[in-house]
Amino acid sequence: MLRSMFSGVSGLRSHQTMMDVVGNNIANVNTTGYKSSSVVFADTLSQLTQTSGAPQGGTGGTNPSQVGLGVRVQGISQNFTTGSAQATGKATNLMLDNDGMFVIQKGDATVYTRAGNFELDSQGSLVTVEGGYVQGWRADAAGQVNINGPVERIIINSDNVLPATVTSTLGVKGNIDKSAAPIATTAGGATTWKTPDQTSSFDVFDAQGKATRVTATFVNNPAAGSVNTSAAGVKPGDSWTITYNWPGATAPVPGGTITFGADGKVTGAAPTTPVDVGGATGVVVDMSTMTGFVSPTGVSNLISTANGSAIGTLNSFAVGADGVITGSYSNGLKRSIGQIAVASFNNYAGLQKAGGSMYTVSANSGTPIIGLPGQNGRGAILSGSLEMSNVDLSSEFTNLILAQRGFQANSRIISASDEILQDLVNLKR
């Protein structure tokens, strides 16, 4: 009789634990990145009242007779399936769309989380709500990220300045149309005709980031025997002399000569001698792709592009699927600021909860393998989204009913055992 009573007590304890687990799941239905848990029951040791017997002679075998001693909680397992995405539009809100954990540094301890509701602190560090530092790799001055180095806290300074870059290369491409209608110029009372100059402008940046507008002028060299006293007599040549000029220049800077063949392509070598223009020295010019075709519209379409930039301040940033944080600067340039690290485990269910939606490594979780999002089974990052709790309320309410009924049934075992014991006590001789 006492056995049944103790079985009922074990059932009460076990179903109370189930109630605790289910209640905790329901309480965390709106907790970012929360992973639900479930209880696994198992019976306890059974008392053997009769051993088994093997068949022998004319008698068949007999099975063992055992009386169970109740139930116990064999384990509480975690469900690490990915929760649904909740769009927030906030750049520091991050979600992993598959396996993986964000790496967080809290004091001297390293913890892991699925909750990506991060913020920026006063120093520009990417932190959790409770101040843990999000780990990753920072970019160097050139915007390169070395993922082979140790992880460190990610810093996104709003006062981050992109230094000015001096112009070092210039590229001129497009077509010069030498068939454009001649224009008249008058000097000393005499009028002459010539092929119109062609120009292309570009910005040159000096070491201080100051931009200077430089104009490249292409002057046609008349063909031999050209008569320039009338528009009809002008014979445009195939070579063009180049000069560079800008406001404040003492004199135009010569840039050499470019010549086109009958096929409209550059013949020989295009001008490559470095030039000093607009405050930048040793600018290398590339005109090798220019052409000298006759345009149906009679209009040239020259395009000049030069490198270099002014000083830029950080305007905004975005986090890519690969965890790369790219900053957009006031000078129109973009540069990598850092890259977020993600840890993977052989057994996520083996991680130990540490509170605050954090997990720590346990003896059965496996060693964390830190790498890039979207690689080797790690989920890619969704910026501007948070992972919702994976609690299924319909299942939890069902489990709540099961726990309640299980508790009630086990309490009836105790009540019935108590009544039987009372009847036993009341027996008279």
C-alpha cells in the first residue's frame, strides 16, 4: 500500500516539474530568441516479485513479475528549431536564419545567444541590452577584415572619419568625333576655321581632401594640306593634343598627343606620362580605350573618372548576410567596418542556460567553432529582424492540460491509498 502512495508522490513531483517547464515556456512566448523545453518522463526502478523461468520439460516459460515504484523526470530537452522572423527595420537588430549562436563577451566570460536585439553604447560598441560585447573582427584602415585573427568587440563609431585619398589615377574613355562642324575664330582681323575642341572634366583631390575641377581639352591637329580659311576647306586630322587646366592654374599642363587609326582605335601608345594637376602629383592617365569614330549625331561622348576622395564621416551602416558591417560615408564611399562572428556547436541542446537569453558551454555541447555566418552550417544574418520565441502556444496549452490531469490522477492514488490504509486501521478483531 505504501508503494502505491510513494508512486503517487513521485507522480506529483514529476508532473509539478512538467507544470514548471510548461509555465516557463508560456511565460517566454514573447522572449526574443527563446528556445522551448519539454519534459521526458521515465519509470523508476521496479521491484521484482517473481523471476522469469525458462521452458523445461512439459512446462512453458514464465515471465518476471515486477511492481513499479513510480515515475521520475528523465530529462528536460531543449528545442533549438529556428523561430519566426520579426521585422523591426533597426540596423542593430540581427537574426540567424539557421543554426549558430552570436558570441558575447561579458567580463571574463564568453557566452552565446540567439537574441540579436543589440544596441550601440557611448563608445560605439555593439552590445546586448545588458551590456555584453558582441564579438567579431574589426576592419583595418583599408577596410580589410582578417578573419584568421582572434575575435574582439565590434565598434561602430558615429564619428568615424574616412581619411582623404589623393587622386592618383585618371581614366578617359568614350569617343571623339572629329567630323563635328568646324567653328570660326577671329584674330587680328583674320578669320580661320578649325575642328572644335573636345573637353571632359573631372574632380581631383589633394592630400587635404580639397576637390579641384580639372578640364581636359583635346585640340585637333589639322590634316596636311588643310585650308582653314573656310569651313569647307577644313580637314580634321587623326591626332589630338591634350592639355589640362583648372581654376588658379598658372598655365595649362600639357598631356601629350593621342592618335587614332583608320579603324577608330588608338594607334601606338596612348599618353601615359604622369601629370601634376589640380594639387595632385604624379597622376597616371589611361586613355587606351578611347575611340575616334564618326558619330551619327556629330557629338563626342567623353567620360573621365578619377580616383581619390574628400574626407568622409560615417552617415549610416548596414549588416550583410555574411556579417560584414559596411559603413556609408558622407563622401559617397562605402567601406567595411568589421564582421560579426557566429559560433556553431555539435550539440546545441547540450548548451546550458545562463539567464538573460544567454547560454554557456557544457560538457555535452561540444567545443564552439567560431566562423562566418552562412558558412559550414551556420545561419546567414538577417539585418533589421529579430528571432521570435519558438514556443507553440497550442502545444503548450495541451501540455498544460496533460500536466494538470496527470497531477490530479496521481493525487487520487494518494487519496485512495490513504482511504485503504484508514480501512485497514479500522479493522476490528
